[in-house]
Amino acid sequence: MTVERHFGVAVAFSPRFRAVVCEADRIARRFGARLSVLHAGERSDEKVAHFRDTFAALGREEVDIYWCDGPSASEALIDAAGSEYFDLFIAGTIARPEDVRNFTGSIVRDLVARTPCDLLLIPDPQESLKDETTACLLVEAHAPRWRAAMEALRALRPSRIEVIAADSPFAAARAAAGGAPLVEGSLDQIAEELQDVTGEIDIRRIRSNTGFVICDVVQDASPDFLLVESEWKGRHRVLPPHLGWLEQVVPCRLFLFGKPPREVTACAVATRPQ
């Protein structure tokens, strides 16, 4: 029996409210997932009516609303995401067109570090998206991990996938010395498996000592989606080496994959829909 996936979207009453909702609805439909709303604020009849009217206009008549309470907005949202075991948590970030990079705030950095499920961050939400989309998969050159992103790539159906492999002298030396960890395959294997998603695949190996060089490459490529597989240590998400800048900069729609151990998720405070 197929288990229905459950996505949650964090929303606030801002000028980008409808755009965030439209992005979340579009993603949930591509995955065939149920979609719920999380709001870090007090419940009111006016808010309920606004949420329901907005989702009804998108063809979603039944939507659970989670009223998240906590010492901070990020704590409230993280607790709710953990207590309900969401498969994907979706949130908009603040985009500043005048800045060279879309730097994150404290709430987004908390979500990156501690949201106990897969995470999608959207720096510039749009009510509609062009028919053809592109994707960029970030991996380590000598220890590539990508399988957690395969389901999303199949659901997104991008017309083009660019694989950016982060390399460094240290990583190369470790691999040459036989100290590299066991991996799931090679860059060639990634390209072979991605052929099932799209025929247009480009692999670029970026050799650098600084992760922000990779950030510049991603921003120049301007993909619609950026996908990264992460790990968990303790109760915190750990990004691959040379990709730690993603905690500070979100260059485009960013998927972070990698779920924590069940006991980490179970530590969240229960929050129930009304």
C-alpha cells in the first residue's frame, strides 16, 4: 500500500503570502502529497477564513492548519514539523534584489540546522513558474551522494540537470590515500542514472579551497532548483564539505535532503491542527 506523503508550508501574512502558497501547492501536486499550513502566530477566525479561501482557489478544499507556538518563530515551526512527521517542510526566505547574494536570517539558519525532515527553501516565490525548469545537483567529487534527491528530480522533471561536483586539494589527497569514505557510486554513475530523468545532463567539477566559489558558479547557472543531500549528527543537519555556505546563502529554490534519526524527530513538542 502506498503511503501518502505529507508536506507542510510555513506561511506568514506578508506581501509574498499567495506566492509562497502557490509554490507549495505546485510542489505538493508534483509529488502527489497532502499539504498543510503552519503559522507561527495566534489563531483567529479571520486568519482561518483567509487560509481556506486561498487554498480553495487553488482547488484544495480541505487543508489542516497548525497554529505553532513557541519561544521563537523558528522553535515553533521546528517543533511542529517534528511532531507531525512531515516528509517535506517548505518555507519562503527574504530575497534582497540589491544584494549580490541572498543571505539568510536567523530563522532560516535555524530551519536549515534543525528542521527534522527534508526542507525546501524558496527565496523568491512566484505564483506561476515557466513550463520548463532546470535543476542543479550539488555533490562531493570524491564521495558523491545523490540518491535521496532522485525522487524529487523525477517529480520535478527538469529539462536539464547540471551536476556540480565540489573538489579540493584536501579531498583529492584523502581519496588518493584511500581515506575517502565508502560512497554510493561515481560521477559517471550519477550521469547514467539521471538519463532516466532527462537526456540533457552536464557535469562540472569545481576545484577550489573556498565554498563561495561554488556559490558563484551556482548563481551564474541560475537553476530553478538546487538539490543537496545532507547528514545528521546529533540533532543538527550537517552539510557536505565546502557547501556550508548554504547555511548563509540561498541562491535559488533549495532542496535539502536527509532525515534525522527517529529519536531526534520524536523530541519535538506535539502540535495539533484545528
